[in-house]
Amino acid sequence: MGRGTTLIEAALHGRVPCGCDVNPLSAVLTWPRLRPPELDEIVQRLGGLDYSAAGDQPDDLLVFYHRETLKQIGALRKYLNDRAASSKNDLVDDWIRMVAVNRLTGHSPGFFSVYTMPPNQAVSAEAQRKINEKRGQQPAAKNVAEVVARKSRQLLSDCNGEVRRMLSGVAYRGQLLTQSCDRVPEIKSGSVSLVVTSPPFLDVVDYAGDNWLRCWFIGVDPATVKLTVPKKVDEWQRAMTEGFRELARVLRPGGHVAFEVGEVRNGKVKLEEAVVPCGMAAGLEPLLVLINDQKFTKTANCWGVDNNSKGTNTNRIVVFKKAQ
């Protein structure tokens, strides 16, 4: 499920969204966009919060935030987690949490933090200290409520009545599951027309490390999230085959799977070639491989990496079909 982009697009086309990811951040980032509140509700809620309320304010985070900003983040975090723990959170709370999670750290003035990596790649406090020294920067004070309201206004700018009607017609029929994808009995057999998914690319990405700050904000210990990140191709294939068997079960006859992977290990390992036998073992027919060659990525620029030199420079999408 990742950050939920596919589910949002599906819902905007009138399709019933159904997603599964073992990472609890996925549901946090997806549900609110399927049920967006009105902007005035968000602004009113933000204005009514007590930002002086005591909350967790680790000193290590002062390399990212001005002390006053960290105080406001801690208060907002406490409010949101307390509401969730007592099941009092509503659509407005969930939206604010979603936006705040994505504003924790970033590379422009629109984030709570000083300049750093994009929000899905939070560096360690020690690494941020080095970034600050190299750039000669110090965290400036930010108004947390204003940042969240400004981003909300941007996100909702094209959320008109037609969009809201479309989302409301399908969102509450959808499912968002936080669990392993190889067993999803909650999804009926033969009920899915299209699957779009992107699994972990071997050991390329440190999902737990990259999301440590987001997990802190939502009150989740990353060590408790059992991610599947095999280090060897054959181990990866075994895990993917189990996933494909479940995909084959939930697919209706004639349904399709778009399975996106990236090049790894400087292009020496082409995971699309490893994917095909996994899908076939589950009884699916491979139709094509689409390769998208990226000319520029924001992350590559932030890391100071030239295009097509390091990292994942291509997306490789293997399309399968279930027989009629």
C-alpha cells in the first residue's frame, strides 16, 4: 500500500479501494485522503488546541527543530495520540495527523524542520548535526498550526464537490489492512479487478530507519513492525511467491497485477526477471514488462547523486493476468 497513492487514484475513478501493508504508517497516510474534511474544520481544530500542553520533547530532535517548534510538535503529538488511544479521534484529527507526519522533516521552508532529507527518509540526529554544520544552518522557529493549515489548503485546493461525492461513494466500502500481505482472509476470493503493488527491493531500503521519526510521532516502535526485507534473491523470490499466491486468490478471472520493482545493486540484479517465475508459480500469466527510465529524482538531487549513477534509476513493472 505504501503511501496510498494507488488507492486514492482508484477511489477518484470510482473504484473501491482495498489496501494492505504491514507498516502502520500506510493507513495513517491513506485513510484521511479518502475521507477529507473541510478546510474550515481543520483550521478551527488547529486553532483550538493547547500548544503549551506538556508532551514528549526529546533534546536529540533539536538538531531538526527550534525549541519552540519542538514544544508545539510535542503538544500536537500528545493530543493526537491521546485521542487515538481513547478512540475519540475523528476525521479532522486523522487529517491533521496525516499532514503533520508529512511535515516533520523536509528540504523546503514548508516543513517543521530545518533543511534535511525528504520526509520519507529521516536521517539520524547525528547525521542531521553534520548537515547543519556543513550548511551553517540552525533550526528556525515555525508555527506548527500554520504549516499544517497551509499544506491542508494546498492538498484540498482541487477537492471540489464532485471529488468529495466520488470519494464518499467508495471510501466506506473500502478496506485498509495493517498486516502481512501473504495472508489476507479479510479480502474475498475473486473480488479484485486490479492489483498495483511494489514490494521491498531486497535490502536496498532501510524502511524502519527511514521512518523512525514518523513512528515516534504516531507512537509506534519500529522494532515491533515485522517487515519482510530478504537479502538474497532466492529468499526474496520465496517471499514474493507466497504473496503472489494470495494475489491470485483475491483476483477475479481476467484480473490483472501490476508488480513494480526497481533495479538493485547498480543494475546487476534485475528483479523483474526474478518476478516472472514467482507469478507463474501462483498460476498467473505474465503479459509484459514496462521499464520507466527516470531522468531526475528529487531524492537523488537531495543526496547529491547524479542521475543514472547510483540508487534506483528505473521502475520495472511486470504485468500479470489471471486466466478467465
